[in-house]
Amino acid sequence: MIRIPGDKSISHRALLFSAIARGRSRIRGLLPGADCRATAEALRTLGVSIPTLPGDGSEIVVEGVGIEGLLRRPEGVIDCGNSGTTARLLLGLLSGAGVRVVLTGDASLRSRPMGRVTEPLERAGASFEWLEEPGRLPVRVSGTVVEAIDHASPVASAQVKSALLLAGLAAGVPVTVTEPGRSRDHTERMLRRCGARVTEGWSGDLWQVDLGVERAGEALEPLDLEVPGDPSSAIFPMTLAILGGVRGGRTGASPLELKGIGVNPTRIGALHVLERMGARVERSDEKPTAADSHEPVADLLIHPGALEGTTIEGSVIPSLIDELPILAVAGARAQGRTVIRNAEELRVKESDRIEALVRNFTALGVEVEDFPDGLSIEGSDRALSGQVRGYHDHRIAMAFAVLGALPENRIRIDDPSLVEVSYPDFWDALDRLTGRESVGRPPVVTLDGPAGSGKSSTARAVAEALGARHLDSGALFRAVTLGLLEKGYPETEWGALTLSDIEGLKVGVEAEEGRFRPTIGGRSVGAAIRSARVTERVPRTARIPAVREWLLQLQRRVGRNGGVVVDGRDTGTVVFPDAEVKIFLTATLQERARRRLLQEGEEPSPEGIEAESKRLAQRDHQDENRKIAPLRRPDDAIVIDTTGLDFDDQVRTIVETVRSAGDRG
């Protein structure tokens, strides 16, 4: 049995509602994934004290400020990261409350449309200033909702509906939303739980939701909430179990038990589809729903068995839109053809999920056909192998990871870190369920060695050859240094800075092709961190205990899901002691001196090499005897002497070593 993380949709809303309620809310089981951390950080920017989201689901307490407590101008902008839910719900809440603020996000989120939310808000009086491309972040919320909201949505969308309900609540205007089908109702349930007046039901062929309010900022009661396990996350290990991927020792495929999973009727369309395909899933200990403000929860027992292809279309689509990638994977292992239609919404998720599915299936040799509103997949039981792309989309990455975890399949995901968005422990869970280590994910590769061994340039080239990403630890120290200078901390006080101070700099990384790019507050700082002003202060920054502790946490968080090549002095001994592949580069002192002179644009001469060799020998002595992060060769490292190798040969040797180690694993 494994623990399924808290429901992402409910976690977002629990954080928002606890912030705008009046009083003390207690929440347990929150998802600590990247998207929910983005919502928590956004609320902190707005002045709400949100504790760090615990990784074990333990309780947090939030002191609500009421909607009127948001009416202040935040410093800078609100960075929503990759979270469309954060951005769209805040567009509604903040335009209703009259908060003037800029919302932005990472490159993926900035490419996603926001017009479905902003257009009905504009009709009610709000205004938005698009700072780059119309209809896409970044956007400045610059006007307030003043009129009743009456919106007929062309598609069933919980995010649009929720944004409009929050806007009406904050502005004190009634809201009516109709949809062609019933979308997720977590917002309606939570509003009722907090004391708001929400009604819903069929009005002819449309589903209608009405919110009645009497005044702006109408008070909400605080929450006491246990977030159930996310059915959209549970569907991945469930599908693995159904397809026979959960191993039970010598008994072969085993059933899987999952406890405390949300079974909200608007969320379990995927479960019904799997059952229609032939899956056997037993429910037990289902909690009675005493009131329609509570979320139904049950324990599930999933049995392995054969699946038949099916057609997924029509009114069921809104209840399983996020689960369609894994249902497509189930179709790839079912007998016959599985067809998905009426799913245009897949085109505007974290990725164009239809295109992502088609390209990845094609790369693996699965027969697939795409349509404007879906795709069809021909099932097969033959072994599949190859590397696929995550397309900056956690559900695409997890779907193909499940396919790769099945017996006989060997599939690698180019960006395993994507799972952090909704299922931080996904890879560990997959390992436990399959009994196979590091299934589906590339390794963490550390490159350590003395000064002048060419670690950084080599690491970049190795990462590119492996289809991984280079994590430049030196660039992170530079980014922190720049952050300290921009924040204006007196340099004489840097040594006394705390972990909280360093966290406040908002230094992070954004995944790009082949590397992790340093950011401050979500903006790229690539050129600025190479300035002379920063360079001369980096050694001082590297000696600050709080900086080293914080960067250690950041690097481990980035590398926890593999697919990373990192270089430094202690990456294999301190930062990633459990890395799958550790390389220690070495070369003769004279060869390192020659390379260093060439790197600095000098023609190596016997005299120059001798002088540089003495400097490097002194540097080696200093590095080996540092109190903080001394140079050490990891006991389990593979030593590669590069003295007689040119750069290309050096990279080729390391890549072959990594691949050989992977084959042995």
C-alpha cells in the first residue's frame, strides 16, 4: 500500500478559502506539490501568513484575514509558477476584491489562455492590462467587478466557474454560471462549508450554479478540513495495478489497496471508464456524505486484469479531463482500439496533451491517430522501449512512466522532475510498487574533481548527450549573491543571515532544454550573475552557512527525480550522496595547468605551465582542507583520468560510463 497525496484541486481551494475566511482554519493532508506551493506563496505575497506546506500531510493552521484583508498592494508581482489553477482563481478573487496586482508565471503558464476567465469578468466591470500578449500572462488586474455575473460557459470548466464565484463573493454581487455539463464542484462544496449560499442543479439541458451574496467581502467561516487523496493522482498507480505492474514477490502481479481516496462524483469518471474497460475495483469504508458540503471518501482495492478498448466522449469528458493521458496509456495496453473525442480542452492544458500523446506514442511505435478533439490508440501487448518527452506536463510524464514501469517495457522520461507539480513522491512510489529501482527515470550523475579539470563545460555536454539537464551549482551561488545585492543587505551582515532571509530572496530555477536556469522572483538572471560585481563576492556568499543549507535543499529538490548532471566539489559526497552514478575527474597537474591557461586565452609555455601548476597545487591543498565542502573523492565514484583525452573523448567516455552503469542497474 502507498499513500496518495492530497487532492490538488481541493488543496488550492482550501488554502484560498482559509486565507479569506475570518478566524483560524485547520487543514490536514494538503498536497505539498509545486502548484499548491505557488498558491501558498501568492497568498503570502498578499499578506496572509501561510505555513510551509508539510511533506507528510500533517496539520497546518491559517489565520484568515477576510477578503478585506487582501486590499493592499503587494510588493512586486505574484508569480503563479506553472499553476493555471492559481492564476485563474486569483484573477477572479483579486478582480472582485479590487486588488491591483500583476500576475505572471513560468514560460509554460504564460503560453496558456486566460480569456475564458477574464472576458466574463470584464463584462461585470473588471479590467485587465495585458503586459505582453493579449489573453496571456503577465497581466495587471486594474479594475473591479461591480455588476452581477451571469455567464453561460460554452464548456464545462471548474476553473472558470470557480473564478467567477470567487469574484462575486469578493465584490458582493450575485453569480449565475451555466455549463453544458457538470464540472468539478469542490468550490461549491467548500463555499457551503464556509457558510455561503450556493445552489446548483439542472436547468433544462444546462447545469446551473447560483451564488447569493448581500455585501462585498461577506464573511466566511474558517475550515476544519481533511483533504482526501487525489483521485487524479491515484489513477496512475491504479492503472499500473490493473495492467499487472504491481509486483507481489514470487506471486507476480498483485492487487493494490489505496486508502482515503476522494470519490466525488464529479471526479471519478476515469474510474468508471476503467471499469467499463474491464477493470475490477472494490470500494470499502466509504464515508457517508452527511451534507453536500463534505467530500466523499473511500478505500479502494484494485485488481489486475485484461482491458478492452472503449470510446470516451460526450458528457463524461469534464469529469476526467486530467485523467485522459493515463486512460490513453491504458488504451495502448488494452485489446482493440480506444477512441477519445470531444476533448478539445486537452489542447490548452499544461501542454497540448493530444499532440504530446501522439508524438510519444509514435516514438514508441504505438499505432495512434489524432483528431482536432482527441485521438485513437490501437492496443498492443508487445514490449515498448525508447525515450519520450514530458512537454512540461506532469500528467504526460506520469502517464508514460506508468507505461514504462510495466514488465518488459523500458521507457525513459526526459524530465522526471515534472511530477513535483502534483505527486512529489511519484517515483519512489513507482519503485516500491514495481520492485524496480529508478524505473522510467534517468539517473542523477555527479561530476566532482579538482580545479581545472573542466567539470562545468564537461557536465553541460554530458547532460546534452544523455538528454538530461545540467545543474550548475556555481550559478546558484551567483544568483544568491545577486539577490543579496539587490535586496540591499549590508555586506558586513551577510554572515548573520538566516535561512528565512535566504528564502526571502526567492532564488529558484526554471527547467529548460538541457539545463536549469537560475531565477530570482521568477525572472531570468543569466547575464546579471556573471557581472564583476557578483563574481568578486561569490566566495563570501559560499561561506554563509544559511546559503549553503538553503542551496543544499534546493539542489536536492531539483535532483530528487533524476535526469540531472551536476558538477562541483562535493556533489557526490554531500549534495547527492545517493546519486546513481558518481564520476570523479582527474588529470595530471601539468595537464590541468595547460587547460587552465588555454581557457584564459594564454598560449601554454613551459614556464607558464610550471607557474600555473604551482597555483593549482596550492588550490588543491586549500580545497582538500576546507572546513566547509572540502574536495573529496566519493568512495563509490568512478575515477576517469582525462590526461590523454581531448574534450570530445572525455565527454564520450563519461557518457558511455553512465550508460553502462545504467545497463548494469
